[in-house]
Amino acid sequence: MTKAIGFLNLHDDLGLGPLTTNRSIASTSFLGRYALMDFQMSNFSNSGIDEIGVLLKQNIRSLVRHMGFGHSWIDNTKIGKVSIMYDEPYANNLAYNHDINNFIENKWVLEQSSADIVVIAPAHIINKIDYRPIIERHLERDSRITMLYTGVIDARSNYIGNEFLTIDANGHVKSIKPNKGEEKEGLLSLQTYIFNREMLESLIQYGSNTSSFFNLRDALAYICKDIAIDTYEFNGFMRSFDSLSSYLSHSLELLNPKVRNQLFSKDWPIYTKTYDTAPTVYGPDSNVKNSFISNGAMIEGEVVNSVIGRGVKVSKGAKISNSVILTETFIDENICIDKSVVDKNAKIIHTKKVSGTFENPLYIKRGDII
């Protein structure tokens, strides 16, 4: 029976602007309940992959706090495990702090695994993927590498900096290039790969020998002309988080049940860290419409089309719309907030109106008093 190991690769995300200055995108709160990493970790778990490595780049504290021992994503801790992989020698050197060096520094993870197949996925792209049929197809076609992609029609204004593929008639990758917004349509790489174990080990060695600055994406772009890289088209729900505006828009988009049901389903649970938090308290004058309200919040004002995190207090007369408010934030009376992302532990007291746009949301820093 073929055994697979999964790796969550945190080296390739583009960040969410100021929201990820001091935290990993993987541990960034989403919908008031999850962290972004939970979706790919749950894909591994639901696909029967019970051995997972997490390649950390920086800002590890919040991620380790969210992960704990990784038991949320492992059914049987006697045979499965989550390994944290941190390239400490190059942690403060951006040029050398990449996934290939991380694999080399933490080679023990692969050495201790009996897996024949390796699945690598990023945290900043969320989707619902069952890897089992993809791995089966990979084996049937005797592929060494399979890259997942999806077709998009809004590439001029979205996915800037993400990678786009060109594919030949046989379904093999011809080129891998960054999206510069020059074309409306394209084949977006999901930065998700199925490798034969020996192929990944060879690619790591090739990348390291070719250039000390090479990451896996660089190595793949170099070898695709000489080695057949197979592809798999994914047609399900997918969102890429690559800016603060994308974080806000994707969060609010999932308030729509028709959209939300494409990502969440009873047969594909999303596992996460649980908190023992008291229920939300709603005041007599509260008014909540089309919003996610987390446990522990106190709502005395109005909340419309927004996401409210744990322990947030919205005071009487306050109005929150089209915004994401993170954990333990305090909104004073008669404050109006629109199209904004308010980081955790902030206090909005003195400024009566806080407003941005969907293209450029207003961001309030963690712990700030406004």
C-alpha cells in the first residue's frame, strides 16, 4: 500500500501586508474560528495523510501556539505525527531562508518516514482537495511529479506575483512564470505538488547544487523543459490570499451560503484548535445581519456583513460593516467602522469613524488605541 507524507510549505506566501508583519500567514485568523493553515492541514488529514511536516519561514510563535502538538489533524497519534521544520541557521537571511534549505536542514523528517509519495501544499491558498484520487492517477501514469493548477479569468487584477503555467498537448508543464497582470486568463499554479519521494530528493539536491538561492519553484522552472512534469486540473473552490484586500474580500465572500457551501461540507470537516470560550452575549439593542460572530463576544451595537472574533466587544450605538475585527478588540459607543481590518487587542475609542475601501481596507494595528 502506498504511503504519503504531506508538507505544508510556508516559504512561498506573498503575505497580507501589515496583517502578517508579526505573524505567519498560516496562523492568521480566518472567519473568527480558523487559522488559514487549517484548510490545507485538514485536506491532508481527510485524505488519510497522517504524517505531516510544516516548513516554517519566520514568525513561528503564533503558529506553534495554534498548532500545539498537532493532534487536531492527526487521527492516530501512535502512527501519525506533525513535525515542525525550522531552518534556524538561515532564519534571519531571506536569500537563504527557503524551502530547499529547510528540507536539507531538517532532512531527518524524510529519513524517518517510510512514505513513497510526497504531497506539498501552501497555506495561503485554501480549497477542498481529496489527494487520494490524484495520488492514484499519479501512480497510474507513472509520473514523477504532478503539479496542480486551476484556470482563472481575472488574472489582470488578481494573483499578481503568483505563478502561471503553460502546458503542452500531453499535459506536461512547458514553462512556469510569475503573473505580471498582462493577460486576463491563465493557468494558475496552486503551488501544490505530488512527488515520488526519490524525485523530490533529487530535486532538492539539484536545486542546492545549482544555486544556493534556489527554492523548489526555481528548480521546477529550470527542469520542466528537460523532465516531464505532469499536471492535474483542479476545478473546485479556491481562493488565494496574497494581500490585505484579498483577505477582507475572501472573508466577506464566505458570508454568502452559496459560496460557503463550496468550501465547507459535513463529509469534509475543517479541523482547528478549540477554545473553551463562553457563548456570545447579545444586548437588548443589538442588531446583527449576515455576519460571523465568535464565542466570547459581546454585541450591544450593530454588526452587518462582518466577521467578529473571540472576545470582541461592540458597544451600544457602534456600527460595524464590511469589516473583520480580530480577537479581544474593544469598540466604544457610537463608533462607525466600515471596510476595515482591526487587529487583535485594539481599542477604538476616540476616532468616531474608521473607514477604508475594498481595494484598500483600513488596517488598525494590534494593540493600538485609536
